[in-house]
Amino acid sequence: MENDKWKMENEPGSLMSLRSIFHFPFSSFHLSSGDQYRPLRKLIHRLRRLRRNLPFNVSPLLAVVAVATVLSIACFLYFFANGMTNVYGDGVAHVNIARKVVDSPDALLWRRYIQIGSPWLPLQTVLMLPLVANDWLWRTGVAGSIVSMLSFVIAASSLYLLAREFFGSEEGQWRKLLPLLSAGIFLFNPSVLYMQSTPMTELIFMASLVTAVYLLQRWVSEQTTKRLAVAAVAMTVATLARYEAWPVA
């Protein structure tokens, strides 16, 4: 005890201040299980009360879609207003390649297709074709951002459905809360919110891959030929988004 007292008296002021900041009068391990989950239970109770006060019944999936849509539009408007959506040269190149396909002087389909080139896979380019025909959407890069934003909503929805399959055997409120928590971690990721505002391929890859994994999980739950075929088509689409999907497939 005397040695400990001597050490504390002779410690530098900065070290003493750090000790005071990181010293807690009790450990989290001393909490009872009821105390650990009390804030979470309060949150669940408030969400229940909010849901009861709504004039209509809202499904969790619809809530995830609504939140994803609002976040997507709000973040895009913020980044677009600050000139941050076309920072990446690759994103600008994606939009220009799609425009080259539209502006190809040769009407043959093959001649238009080879405008895509070989470095990048064709899924994003094909999805942008109806949008880049508009001159403003092409010049501003919004054509590519719209594709990424839609992919963001699809990825969040598929992730929620996948988590619902995984946590369907949990007890009590965890069965409903854990899928929402999984979707929330994705929805409020700052990097994802920025990338979904740009004409990059990351969000298309995430959406197609998560959707493919979800459909494959549904086939595992009930192994029918139809479900396996749908999962195979989704995985094929993912391989047309980015090369990272090839090892998974």
C-alpha cells in the first residue's frame, strides 16, 4: 500500500490525469445481466410505443427501405452540393464509357458493346445506358450516382433479409432486433454513404453479392431447383459487377 501511494504521489501530472480519465469505480463485468440490457430494453419499449402510435402497420423491411432511401438522397445531395461526387477518376471514366456506347457512330450492337472495353466489367455500364443519354445526367455524373443509390437501397434490404434468415431461431425480441441492427450497421457506415453517392462500382457489387448470398441461404433452408436457379442467376449478375465476386462464385 505504501509503495502504491508513493508511486501515485511521484507520478507526473499528465500521467495522473490519464489515470483519472480511464479509472472507473467499477468494472462492466460487475454489472448484472439486467443492468447490461436495461438501455436496450428501454429502446425496444420506445420503438414499440412509437409503432403503436402510427396510424398504420409498418413492416420492418419497409422501414429499412424507407430509411435507406432517405439516407441515400440526403447524403447524395450533400456530397453533390459540395462537389464531392466526381472525385474519383474511375467514376468519371465509368460514366464516359457508358456515354461512348450511346454515342457510338456504328449502330451495330457488337460495335457498341466493344466501347465498354476490357478493364471494367459491363454491369454498371449497361445499367447507366438509359441515364447517360441525358446530357445533364452524363456531364454531372448523376447518372452513375443514381445507379449506386439504387444499389444502396437493394443492398440494405437484402442484408436485412439475410440477417432475418440467420437470426430467425433467436428467442424473444432478438429475432426482430438483430436483423435491424445488422442493416443499421450498413446503413450508417460513413464510407458506404459516401460511395453510394458516387458513380463507382462498389455499391453495385455489394448489392448483387449480398442478394446472391441471401438467395443462396433461402435455398439452404428449402432446397428446391427453383431457388437454386434464382440464386445462380443472382451470383452470375454479381460476377458482372466486379472481379471480387469471381472467387465467391
